[in-house]
Amino acid sequence: MPTAALVVKKDGGIVCYHFSNRNDVEDYLYYNTRFERASRSRYHFGSLYRGEDGYIYIKLNL
């Protein structure tokens, strides 16, 4: 298991980080990170909308 430490502020900003082996941490995050799917009806993700510039956009949650 890789050793990593993150210090994160309440607003989500990262203050500092330390990895004992960066490649191990990158591999760990790559193989263990998952996407979650929020409610489409509650948050209207996947909906098309027209922007102020006239272009059509799709609202995604990534």
C-alpha cells in the first residue's frame, strides 16, 4: 500500500501533499478511483440547455 498524506482545507483546496513513492500512489488512485452517479432528476445532469452565446451544451457531473 502506498504512503500518502494530503492536507485539505474546508473549501477543498490542497494545502500540501507528500507521497513516499509517487508512481505507487498514481497506480493506486488509477485502479481504485470510481465514478459515482448522481440523481439525474434531482440535479438535471445529462440535460441539454442553450447557453447565453446560443450554443447548446450538456450538463455533466464529473
